[in-house]
Amino acid sequence: MPNATSNATPLFRPVQLQVSCRNLRHKMMYCDERQSSPGLIDDTSDTRVFFCIKTFDALGPDHEPVCPKSCTHSRACYHESPAASPNADNIA
């Protein structure tokens, strides 16, 4: 059994949440409580598959691919996260 000074791999990797469109989802949001807040996305995985809850597809209502980098204010379907508001509480 590993002790406190061992180099054991942590059970969970760190989560780095970024503000995103509230319609953007990925499956880890449903099985990892740390990632369950709509509008906050951990996009550090190279293999994560994103989908839009408006279409339940990898394409948004505008037929463009969805991911944190492409789901921005420039899209008509973008739904701003309350975490993006200047008056929002610090969420960390």
C-alpha cells in the first residue's frame, strides 16, 4: 500500500475549468462531480468529445462543430455562462 511519501499516481487528475457556452457538454460532466457545472468546461483532454445540448450532436444549431475554442460569442447559439459575468462569484 502506498504511503504519504510514495510517488503513487493520484486517483483523479486535476481539473482546470474554463468559462464556456452553457450548451456545451461532454460525458465527464455526468460522472465527475467536479466537472458538472454547465458553462464551465475542462478542455485539457486531447480525446474528449463535446456535444451541444440544443442538438445532442457534435454540431451546433448552426451546423458548425462544437468545442470550447469554437463555441464563442460570435455564434448566434452561444449562451453565456453566469461565471463569465463580471459580477459572478469566484468559482474555483
